[in-house]
Amino acid sequence: MSSVPSPLDLPFQRLRQFRTALLHLHKALLESERVTYEKQHGRIQSKGEFFRLVVGDEWFSWLRPYSKFIVKIDETLDSKEPVTLDEVNRLLEEASFLLRVDETGSDREKRYYQAIQRDPNIALMHAQAAQLLN
């Protein structure tokens, strides 16, 4: 006996896959920014100092929307309340916004563009994440 797939199955699957891709991309972006930061400000001495900078320093502020969005996805996927197709689709649309890059756009879009230009691994991860949304 087979079960009938829910209309939410595919969007939920895309959202989960995107979350995984975004986690990897976010980690790579953090590391890339760390390297760039250290070139200008000197070596970051500890993981604690790096965490403090990521959370509070303006240099890393453009990455915070990615962190917040990952938390938002987690809260949606872990919700005890039923999640609607509209909610999942809204998250996927919001995800598309986060992947926008523009050499002359917002600070986040410009910094993301620069990260893609300097690191081919980030460019590849970006392409993989974007493909999940198409």
C-alpha cells in the first residue's frame, strides 16, 4: 500500500535541502570574511573572539541575515503547529532574496558579490544553493 504524497512534500524537501546548502555557504562566507578581516586587522586570537566579532562587529553584519534565516527555517521545520504551503513558499522566496548578488547593490549584495569573486568555492556553493530554488 502506498501513501499519496502531500503537496507540501516537495517544497519541504527543497527547503530542507536549501537549509543544508545555506549552512555550508554560511560557514564558507564566515571563513572567507575572517581571512579578509585578519588581513586588515591582524589575527583573531580565539574562537570566542571570532564569535564576538561575528555577533557584534560591523565588519560581519552583512552575514547576520543568513544566520537569522537559518534559525527561521529551523523554527519552521521544528514547529509543533502545522506549516502551510504558503509559509514554505514564502521562505523559499525569502531565500531567493538572500542569494542576490550585485556589484552595485546593497551592502550585503556587494559584500556577497565580492566573496564570490575572491573564492571559487563560494561561487560553487552559491550556484548549488540557487539551483535548489529554481
